[in-house]
Amino acid sequence: METNRNFFITIALSVVILGLWQVFYMGPKIEAERQQAQVEASRQAQAAKTAAQPTPAAGTTANNLPGTTPAAPGANIPGQTPDATQPGSLSRAAVLGQTSRVVIDTPSLSGSISLTGARLDDLQLKQYHETVDNNSPTIQLLSPSQMADGQFVEIGFTGNDTTGTVPGPTTVWTVDGNSKLTPSTPVTLAFTNEKGLTFKRTFSVDDNYMFTVKDAVTNGTSAPVSLASYGRVTRFYKPLHASTYVLHEGPIGVIAGKLVEYKFAAIEKEKEVAPEKTDTGGWIGITDKYWAAALVPAQSKPFKARMSYFDNGRPQYQSDYLSDPTTIEPGQSTTIENLVFAGAKEVGKINGYMNNLHIPLFKNLIDWGWFYFITEPMFYLIDWLYKAIGNFGVAILVVTVLLKALFFPLANKSYASMARMKMVQPKMTEIREKYADDKVKQQQAMMELYKTEKINPIAGCWPIVIQIPVFFALYKVLYVTIEMRHAPFFGWIQDLAAPDPTSVFNLFGLIPWTVPAFLMIGVWPLIMGVTMFLQMRMNPTPPDPTQAMIFNWMPLIFTFMLSSFPAGLVIYWAWNNFLSITQQGIIMKRQGAKIELWGNLAGLFKKKPKPAE
């Protein structure tokens, strides 16, 4: 039975190792190579089409290009708009200078709104930089469509012959009054069409990342008009870093109370996804790991949402909605209000918007994962400790101690059972020898021994089983929450969400050699590997040679595998191993069981006897 127990533990750990390796290393690596190949193929195809096809006239959209038939759910929403300028051929400053703009300046944001289309397409996040160096460039969240990293948010209307021209992608607005958008100074834009409809759009913004867009429409004609508003988040690129299975990036929304999300690769395959029409509110947008742009339509009016992928010469991803029409009588006015979120996915701010603005399930903009019931509480605990201590790394160490305390009764029972099992090792050996030729009686005798001695043969598995969901939950917290991004620990660890930047293969920076990624085995992965090795040496060496070999190699395998994981996770694992060694040693001493650590370590340096000839 002891051999079977060790065998099952070995199989379980092997599966965990292979699964972690596939999910966190091979999967992202293959996906990154696939994405790079797709990007290159798209660029080549775009270049070929640009050379072969005439440039579309100004204002032409995918809805009126010859041979293009838009899908019914979004037939009146602007689709892909090919730009006359090859992406990347002009500098950002040159592109921004092509249109008149309204400046945005808040404590968190800087940028501008294009008066052509009243399009929000120039936005930087003041408080976030590309690297840990505060002198590095700030994050560019939104950019004009002519840029290679183009992404914008646009709100407009769909009309008919009665309404005349309504605001859309090519509408040129005029500024009515103040021309600088700040939290204390809203900006109003105006447009009057040839039929006598007057549109006044007021942008306001808070200190963080939420814009309020109010459209006041006055019917100056002699007949009723019917207008439907639309909104879209449009993007011309996808992340070039390796995608992972534990993170959602791409179109996302909450429609009719349900979370709808498609990764970039999935929407490329589906081309278009149109959930059922909702009259219960919701929102829609496109999310990255740390940033997002989302539209929140008026929650009191039904709307139809859509997620699309266009590839008419230039790949384009789009999340949009089309509201039900509103009828305006002659001489009357109506106001339509939309919210636009564009910024960092900070947990406190996201939850604040959800609760204060009554945006349904807006917290799902952050990908808490399947284990959200563990991940969210763990984040709040770490964040609370961080605010009290001032260091996220120390907060992780304290959380590890608290988790150890929480699971102490179960771990205590497991280690005590393991200690008793070691004490009855001679009786188990005697049973194996006595019933060597009768496996059934051997198993029966073993079970009777376990019952008499009150031993649980699989008790040793529980510490491992408990640690796995905690491990994944902490990984999610470190990987998806922006609060952990660029959070320093001590010494050389300046970003707990990034791997340890040192490597033993260049003597931790003493040798001027750029180490390949797979050889970046830093100080903390080495500490983790050593503590794991010591923890495994606390137990007797498995009698089966195959199991013994796996247990011997496992610390080395984990050292290489976890070297590419966030440093905060490796620090947690190493600290957890140390606490487990201490806890197991104390329990074994109390039980009177022999601590195998020192004997096993000494055995590594003993010469093995030569086999008899």
C-alpha cells in the first residue's frame, strides 16, 4: 500500500508538472510564434492589397464598398474604414496634426478628442509607464486609426432620408465654448445638419478613467424624426506578447446579465458574434491584460451588441452596439447619455464604477478566473496588508503565513499521519515479507495495520492538493491585477509581476553576457529549488527506483519551470516550502518519528558499494 501511495503521488505530481509546463511555457510560446506568423502574413497581404487596389474615397466605409455586405445586426454601424495613409508611415504628431482637436488633461489622463467624428483616439495614462523606469514613455491606450497601434472609441447616430446627415465617422464638429476637457471643465461640441437637426455633445470626465458623453438632439424640422445611437470600440492590432490560457484579452461585454468574451484568435475565427438583444442593460468593449476601453450605453434603453473581426486589407477588431430608435417630435429635444471607460483596470476604481454608476458586473472587466472565489479574496487580503505594510512582497509572505495557519489542522493531521507511518515502517516490511506471495492477504493486513494505528495512507497528498488551487489563485492575482505591476520587493526584485531578472549562468550579472531566456535561472528560483529539495528530503527515499528518480529530478525541473514565472509567485513558493519544512519537522519531533532530512543529505555524499562480481 505504501508503494501504491507513493506511485499515485508521483503520478499526480508528474501530471501537475506537465500541465504547468504546457499551460505556462509551451502554450504561450507556441501562441506567440503563431501570432507573429499571423502578423507578418497580415502585413504582407495588406501591402499587396494596397498596391493592387485603388484608394477609397474619403468617407467610404465597409458598408458602401463594392461587394461588401454588412451583417444584419450591425448593418447601420460603421464597419472597417480603410485609411488612405499606410499605417506607420507618419509619426504620431503628424497624424494628430491632420485634424482639429480638443485637449484632455486630468490627473490620470492626457490626450485629445478629434473634432472629426468626435472620436476619442488619443489617450495616454499619466500614472503608468512602459517599464519600471519612471522616465520611460507613458502607456498609449488610444491612438488614431492611421497608426499601427490604432484604437479608438466613437459614438454616433444612424439616420434615414428624413433625418438627413447624422453624426458619424466623418462629421466635423465645432467647439461650443470651452476647448479643454478637465474634470472641472466639460467640453461641448455642436453640429447642425442640412435638415435642421441640431446635435450638441457634451464630454465630461472624472479624475480617473470614466467619460460621460451626453448628446442633446433638437428637432428643428417640421416632421418627427427617428434616430438610433451607436457606439464602437475599434482596434487595429492585438497584443504581440505571448497569450496565455489563464488570461482573457479581446472583445468583452456583459449582455443581458451574462458575461460574453472572445479572445482575439476566437473572434478571428467566428468573424462576428451577435448576442441576443438586451433590455436589461450592460456594456461592451475590448480589454488587454492591464488596460481596457469599454462603452456603457444608456441602461434604460434596449440595444443590440456585436463583436466583429474585419480583414479587408487591414485586420480590425470591433465591439459595438446599436440602440433602439428614439422619436423626436418637431421642436422637441431629447438627451442620450453614454459612458466611456478608457484606462487602467484598477480593482478599487472598477468596483467603484460598478457600484456607484450601477454598471452590471463591471468587475468582470478584470479576469479573476474560474477560482474567483479564491482569487478575489486573496487580492483584497494582499492589498489590505500592502496598505498596512507598504510592500507587496512582504504582504505575500504574511499571507503565506496566514494560509499556513488556516490549514494548520489539516496539515498537522497529514504530517502526523506520515510520522506514524514512518514509525510502523518495520511492521509494514514484515507484512510484505510474510505475504510476499499473496497480494490479497498483504493488502488486507496493511489495511488492518492502518486501522489499528489510525493511519491515513493518502494523508501526505493533502498538503500538495491544498497548495495547487492557492498557487493558481496567487498566480492570477500577480498576473492580472495592475496593482502588482511594477511593484518592488527588495534588492534586485523591482517588479513582482515579472520574472527574477538575474541568472546563475552569467554569475548574476558579473559576466557581461546576455543569457538566453531558457537559462534565466535567478536567485529566487534557485532558493525555491533548494527549499523544495530539502522538503522532499524530509521523507524517506521511495523504494521504487523510478519514483526515486522522479523525486530527485523534480526540484531541478521546477527550478527551470518557475524561473519564467512572476518573481512574487516564486518567492511565495520558496517561503511556503520553508514554512512546510519547519512545520513538518516540529510535528515529526513531537510524534517521536525520525527526521530523515539529515540522514538523506548525508547519504548523498556516501559512496555506494560496488555490486558484487
